[in-house]
Amino acid sequence: MQSASFFNTDIQFLKGVGPKRAGALNLLGIHTYHDLLHFYPRRYLDRTKMKSIGALIEGETATVVGEIRQIRLDGNQWKNPRLIVSLFDKSGRVDLVWFQGAKYIMKKFKEGDALAAWGKVGRFGSLFQITHPEIDILRGKREPDEEEDEAVSDYDQFNTGKIIPLYPSSEEFKKVGFTPRSFRKIVSNFLELALPLVEENFTKSLLEQYHLMPFSKALAAIHQPQSTSELAEAKLRLKWNELFFLQLFFALRNVSYHREKHSFACENIAHFTNELHKALPFELTNAQKRVIKEIRADMKTGMQMNRLIQGDVGSGKTIVAAFAMAIALDNHLQCAFMAPTEILATQHYLTLRRILEPLGVSISLLIGKQKKSTREEILYNLQSGATQIAVGTHALLEDGVKFSSLGLVIIDEQHRFGVLQRKALQDKSNSGKSPHILLMTATPIPRTLTMTVFGDLDTSIINELPKDRKPILTKLVSESQRARVYQTLRDEIAAGRQAYLVYPLVDESEKIDLAAAIKEYDSLKDTLFAGIPVGLIHGQLSPAEKDEVMQAFRSGMIKILFGTTVIEVGVDVSNATVMVIEHAERFGLSQLHQLRGRIGRGHAQSYCYLVYSQKLTNEARERLKAMEDTSDGFKISEIDAKLRGAGNIMGTEQSGALSLLRMTDLNADGELLQEARESAFKLIQRDPELLLPENARIKSYFQNAFKTSFSLINIG
Ligand code: ADP
Ligand code: MG
């Protein structure tokens, strides 16, 4: 295909670019013609959307365009001067103010420059001002290499009603040696060449059904919109492009699991499953029953299961995993169960032994730093098949770990692992068949994000807590109220309960924070909590030490566990009913939710106190308020995604697919995503290998343009 090779051309060969400027464009992520075509403007200046300065209202966020009449530094010249730039249009004056970097920023401006400024409008006396606005200079002095007629300024164009695309901020451009204008020039020359070669990549029926603009027209309009309505249509079409092809990718993968990956047909339900059922000390929730049925149906087929279980903290995922293992055991297969921390792996090991050993199952634990002889024995028994279940950390992935018939891989707290680790574990099967895969996550993520990041997986949701649970009472308290909090804590201990006291140590290598936590522990244990058995756990302890502390807490010997975030995931001690989180403002929302999930795991009332020690920013207050208001993990993750952006609540390992979505806003475009997904999956259902002539364009576009992009989301 001729146009494919054109779009794969290295950007340095574009007229006006060359090797040096290509280096600069690479920094912006532009390597090929394709990349440039899809390097969309960041914002647009549109006169119809602009406020005239005289009509500004205090408190609103607005874009204004005007001319710089005065630039001055104010305040202490040497230490911390303030920069004030006065911008005028026909209707009035607004001052742009910078408190930081004044002298540096000042160099960018000249009196007489036209400037677009965007930000929140404030007031200083009778004058409007915008503090730290985002800015674009529309008319600097002419570049040395510009011809006279190119120097028609954006400002003039803007005044004649054109919509002006703004690419990266002048700041970013400066770093790479472009001016906004020289970049726009390159783009517009490029579009003349490129647009005629852009082929339609959707079917006619897709375009008609969703009233979509042709692809080339959308690309033209996104770079050089003629009107706001055209721009809106272009955005819609390009969002569809992103979402549809991503979902097509997932649809193809999903089909390949089901059609091609041969796995074990686990048809038998016998001793282990039946006995496990009989031995349960509680009744399964309906959600648990439903998910176990879904797993059973997957494992029966002989095609590989690839299922993600999302369940809120405390919803009872472990027992669901135990059923999946029992099914594997009933079919003479081994299981590997991987957890992200030693504490959690050890806990799962103990739980599984408690419920499965009486049924005659042999289980072993593999973590780092085990005695050599112990380890060798474990490995031997796994390879011979004498051990049926291996529970462990990353240690399971090491080369020496071999199975005789691995049929099921379970990964708990899956978001802590990367794709490659999943694949490494899956490859441990030496039978030529792929083991079934069950992923579990207690970090519920919004549905839109699930469809984007785990779009190829079948998902199950446990959306129900065991019946005996009471909602946790959560309270936001300031440091000054700490004494009252400690009183409640002591009351609960007196009533036979246990408690967690958590200190922020987001990164276990932060020595200063750790020292602070240890100091608190040392002073409290002999004063306020004198006479109460307390323990301390953190990441710097050896596995054996951690184990000892956790064992003592689990058995009830320790009443108050002081700890860092090492206790964040998975720890399950149902007698613990109080959690005090110190410096709660320093934790992210999802992390707080995980931590809080350590209590409220039994039938007693539980209490969570979020103690803050600084004046709260608005964002922090909103975050902590959300914790008070809801304990629904899905709601919390939606709020988190809004506050921090979807990419930030996923690990970098899993954000590959997100980086493909430049136009789409997952918070706003959920419906579109759903439609695109349905269309893509339907298409693949009808034509799994895209062989029908009507799908030829979709296929060739998918294969060409998305080849490089999709290497970002190698899902193993
Ligand atoms: P998570 O989903 O957070 O991993 P766990 O699997 O650790 O939750 O289960 C939390 C606690 O709830 C455990 O102590 C477990 O024994 C208990 N549990 C699980 N299912 C039920 C149920 N259906 N009824 C009562 N308690 C249950
Ligand atoms: Mg768990």
C-alpha cells in the first residue's frame, strides 16, 4: 500500500525539517509522518469563544486576547519580585501576574506583542487579574527566515475570525527550537502532501450508522478548522478512530484466547470442589456464586480462561480463588497463586492450608530468602507433582521453578504486576498447553478504564459484601482531636478488638518518614498505650521478622499494629475494628480505600480515622471527604480518576493503551467507548479474521498504522 509507506517515512525527510529539527520533533513524540498527522492541537483560539476583557467576571475561567502595553517587576527586586504584564483590548485592561519565575518569564514578552492568556479571573482592587495564566504569544517579531508575506500574524488572522490551532505551549516549543508559527507552517505544508493520501479506514455502514465524518476530512479539520461545528465533528470522528481500533485489537485478542489457545478441559467436579463446599464456615454471597459459575464455565471448555475478577476490598475473592483451584485439582492439575508482597503471600498460604489441607491438598510457599534446602525440596516436589499448589511472590517466576502439570495461574492484586510477569508465570506450563488464568484486583477501576486497559479480558465483578458486614464509620479529624481518637481506640481494645495505626511511608525507602514512624511507636507504647501489647511492621524488617509480627497480630497477641503501607494490600484479620491513618492527606484516594479495607472484615462495627496534620488543600479535602461519604470502591475510583486523571490511577505498566487515547477523555466519553467496543466486537464476531471485502480497509489500516502503536500494549 503506497500511502502506508508514505506515512511511515521518517520525519527528517519532510521539507523544512532535516536531521536537526527532526531531533526536536522526536522530543515531542513525532518520529514519522503518521505521528505528525496525529499530533493534534492542544487548544484553539476561536473568537466566538473568547471573552472581551471588559466583560470578564471575577471567578470565571476564560481566554482573553490582547496586546501587551506594559511589563514590570513589582515588590522586592532581588528576592521575590512579582511580574505584572498588562494586557489591553478595545474593551479594557487585565493584569497577568506571576509570583514565581518572574525574571525568567519576563524575557518572553515584548511590549506590542499580542498574547492569548487563559486562566482564572481574579480581582485586585478595581482591576481584573489572572494569576499564572497559560499563555500563547500570537505575534512576536518576525523570524529571520520568514518572508514578508508569511508574517501575517495570528493576531490579525484571529481578528478576521479564523480559528487558530495552538500546538504545544511556547515553553515546550522553545525547548525544541520551534516557534508556534514555524511549526504551523511545517504542518500546513505537510497537510497539503498528506491529506490526499489519507484513505478512508471505516466501512460505509459504520460512517453512516454513527454519522461520522470521513477520515481525511476530520484530519484536515482538526488541524485547520473552518468552524466550531466542523471542529466538533472532527473530534468525534477521531475519538471513534482511537476507540474503535483499540477495541478491535481487544476483540481480536479475546477471540484468539477462545479459539486458538488450547488449555485444559476441566470437566470433572469431584472430591475437592464438593468437600470445599461442605467445609465452608459461611454461605457464599450471590455474587461469589455467580463468579464461581463463570469460572467453572470457562475452565470446562478446553480453551484458555482469561478472566479478571474485580471485587471491592473484603468482598471475598480468596474463597472464589480457592474454588477455581479445587476445580483444577479435581482435574489433576497444579495451581500457582502469586501475590505482590511476602506478607500477603504468607497469609494466603496460611488461609489455603487451613481450608484445603484437611481435604488432602499439599501446598507450599515460595518467597525470597528461604533456606536453600527448604527451597530445593519445594522445587523438587513441584516438579514431581507431589505439591499441588504453589503460593508465592515474584519468587515463583524464577527459572528454577518448574511444574509437572500447571493448569491454573492466579494472580492476586494483579495491578501490582506487569504484563510480562503474567506471561512468565503462564509459560511455566510444560505441557504445550496454556494454563487457565485468573486475575484478581481489589482496586476497582471505572468501567471505562477496565474496557480500555483490560479490554481483551473477560471480567467478573463481585459487587456484594458478605451479609454480616456493617458499613465502616469513617471520620476526618484534625490533629488536635487525636486524643479522642486514641480514646476510642483504647475502648475497642478493652472490648477485645484490635487496631491498626498507619504512618505514611509511600515509598519504603524514605528513611526520614520511617524514623518518624518508629519514634511515634517508641513513645506511644510506653505512654498512652502502656500495658497494651503493640507491634511494629515496616518494609525494612526481614521476612522472618515481618512474619513473626503478623503472626502475633493474627493470633491476637498483639492488639495494636503500628505500620507503614506494607499492610496496605490484602491483609485479613477480621477482629481488627479500628484504623487510624496519620497524615491522611499524604495518601492517594485508592490507597486510603485499600488501607481502610483492612477493617470491617467481620460482623462488628469498625471505625476509620483519617488524621490530617496540615492545612488541607482543596484537592486533599475533596479526597478525604470522599472517603467519609462512601465506601464503594467503584465510586471512589471514579472520583480518583477525575481528580488525578485515569493514567495516574493505573500503574505505568498498564497505561500503554491509555497513551493511545489522545483525543478521548475517558471521564466524558464513556458512552462513545461503549458504542465503539460493541461495534468492534460485533464486527469480529461476524468476520473474525477480517476476510470480508467490505472490511478490507479496516484490516489494512489496522495492520499498518497501528502496528507500532500496539507494541505499547503487549498483553503477553
Ligand atoms: P478480599 O476480597 O478483600 O480479598 P478476602 O477474600 O480476604 O477479601 O475475604 C475477607 C474476609 O471475608 C475473610 O475473612 C473471609 O473469610 C470472609 N468471607 C469471604 N466470603 C464470605 C462470605 N460469603 N460470608 C462471610 N464471610 C466471608
Ligand atoms: Mg484479597
